[in-house]
Amino acid sequence: MEKKDFEAWLDNISIAFLSLTDLQKNETLDHLISLSGAVQLRHLSNNLEILLKRDFLKLLPLELSFYLLKWLDPQTLLTCCLVSKQWNKVISACTEVWQTACKNLGWQIDDSVQDPLHWKKVYLKAILRMKQLKDHEAFETSSLIGHSARVYALYYKDGLLCTGSDDLSAKLWDVSTGQCIYGIQTHTCAAVKFDEQKLVTGSFDNTVACWEWSTGAKTQHFRGHTGAVFSVDYNDELDILVSGSADFTVKVWALSTGTCLNTLTGHTEWVTKVVLQKCKVKSLMHSPGDYILLSADKYEIKIWPIGREINCKCLKTLSVSEDRSISLQPRLHFDGKYIVCSSALGLYQWDFASYDILRVIKPPDFSNVSLLGFGEIFALLFDNRYLYIMDLRTEKLISRWPLPEYRKSKRGSSFLAGEMSWLNGLNGQNDMGLVFATSMPDHSIHLVLWKEHG
């Protein structure tokens, strides 16, 4: 057939074909395929590949590809990376996709890092760690052995754990190696806090003492309480030490001289926790940068202004029940913006600027759960059997770790959270070191540590 005649015939066939129904079109194609030889079928196969299997990641502008990729979940994206080198290159280059995926897992994001491969690697590391948490495989345990009597006081800082015991000694341990760095003779310790040079101890003998690590010498003795001292805190800049006691008082001392500057009254139960912290928010009663003292007993949390002045009055008293029917746990979190404490009713979070209760978190069977640490993303909790990690965005428990069956001991135990920065979001670097420590009936210290990444 001549080319001119063929083109006319093709036009007529095309017009007729377009007028058919879909069913008639399919029957026409089936008939034409049945009449085709190998050359035609091969031609048809090659063209169908192009028409039906278009690689949109290759054809679309990069900005549009990134927009489409945002709608896919990270696991699907990882599967898509296996399609071809081109897909892997495009998907791996989408910084925002991987940053968002990391945020959704509770990871800290440094927006200044724009290397997309970095964020894909971070996500892969994050998904592994989160799987380990979910499968209860993220931690490992070890023990510190060296005391000969009950260990009541614990304090952790920068990889070092201080323990104070009824054997009239305090020890400083390197958690990573399990080695004792310092061991000094003290009194019976109910509370300890330390820095590189000194150790401050609150005692069952109703006193507070300051010791020098390098020599073991007592450099200051604070006398004045008439009951055991359960909690101490201090600030070198202010030259102030505060102590909470079973005599229902909080005392403010000059750290360098041992002089009692003030005795704060108003508590009607043992003061089991004192926290000295800089305020980070503005309110009618305080400004950012002001030093604030929190003192807690069985039912109340009192807030005091602390500075270079000697006298101060209670700014506010917080409680969860007016009739004192609900008691507070002795572990208190205060970061300058929020106050958090647990009770049988749940986990209470107060806004420090307004003193309003922001929320009450009530996981299942919370009556037996206590607070260890509280951050922007995660909270660390524990009960008689397990250590728990809660995602504060959903208020769901995402991981648990078994604890030894030792807490039924009548002697009791002390408990402590280790590294805390990961509670504000994991970043692949802060999930290491100590998670939790507790004293055991056999006088050892049970440690829960982050396991290295698999």
C-alpha cells in the first residue's frame, strides 16, 4: 500500500477506533495481537515498557520528586532505595524526609547539618536503637562491689557515680570501667553530691559535711538540724548549700564557712528532697536567671527564692490533693521551666511560670510507678519489676527492662537515673553510659547501662 493511501486508511481506522467503547477497543486489540507476528509482538512489548513503566523519579524535576517522597513512610523509602542506583541516589538526597523520620522517632535534629546522607545514616541508626528498645534489647547490666553495709545515698554526674554507705564510707566509681577512683571515710550517708574537688554528704547523724576527695579530709561541718538530713544541694557561685531534714526544715548555709544563714519552715513532714536551680522563665514572682529552691515532703512542694539575700519567704506551695489523701513520690524533677513529680494519681507536670498543672499522665497501674527522669521527649519510670521508657508525645510506654527482685527487702534501696540528655531526644551519641542505678541488699550497686549499637 502506498504511503499516502496507508495514512488515509490509518486516519479512518483511528477515527473509528476512538468511537468504540472500551470493551470494543479491547476486542479490537486482541484481534490485532492474534494477527501479529514475532516482529510486531516484540515492537509492542518494547513500547509498552516505555508507556506503562515510566520512572517518575528520573523524569520529574528534583523538587517535585522530593515532594512526592514526603508522602511515603521511611520503611517504604528504604525499600524504594533498592529499586535502582538512581532511586537510591534521589531518595538518599532528600534531607527533609530523613530529618522528619528521625524527629518522629524522638531524635534530636541539628538543622545546621544539611548533608542528606548523614540524616539517612542517622535514621538507620535510630530505627535500630528504637527496635532494640521495643524488643527489650537496648540495655545491659553490671554491678559495683566494694561496700560492706547498706548503700543508701547515690549521685551521678559525667560518667561518675558516688555511693554513700552505712559502712561510714563514700566511694566514687567510674561507671564505664567499674573501678573505684576514690574511697574516703565519712559518717553514715543519707545524701551525697560531688564535683571534681569535693563531696558534700547529708547524714543520719543530723549533720552535713564537706570532704576533699584527694585527701579524704573533712573541710566543713554543718551542724544545726535535729533530724536526719535526706537531701543536699549546693551552688559554688552563690556560696550556698541547702539541706532538707527529718526535722521538717530546710536550712540554707554558707558553703565556705558552714554558717547557717536561714532556716526555712512550713513543712509538716520529713523534707526528702531539695533542688537548687536557675529559673528559665519569667513570671510575677521570678525572672530568668533567678535561683530557685524547691523543697518537697510527703504531700507538698514548696518554692523559695534563693540568692545572696539571707531571708526569703515561700513563693508557692504545690500539692495534688487538698486533704492530703494522696502522697508524692520523693523523686522530683525541676529544670527551671517545669516541675514534675509522681503520685498515686499519676505523673503531675506544673508550668513554673504560672504554677498551673499542665497535664497529668496516667499510664496503666500508675499507683506503683515512680519517676526517675523527665525530658522533652521521653520519661524514665520504674516500679517493682521493670524500668520503663515513656514517649511523652503519646504518653505510651515504648520499652521496659526487668529489674532484680530485691525491692521487697525491708531495708529498702535507693534509686537513681544516670545520663539524662537522651530524655530530650536521642541523637545517636547520647545513648550510652548509665541509665539506672540502685543499691542491693547484698551492699552491691546494680547498674543498667546502654548497650552499644549492633
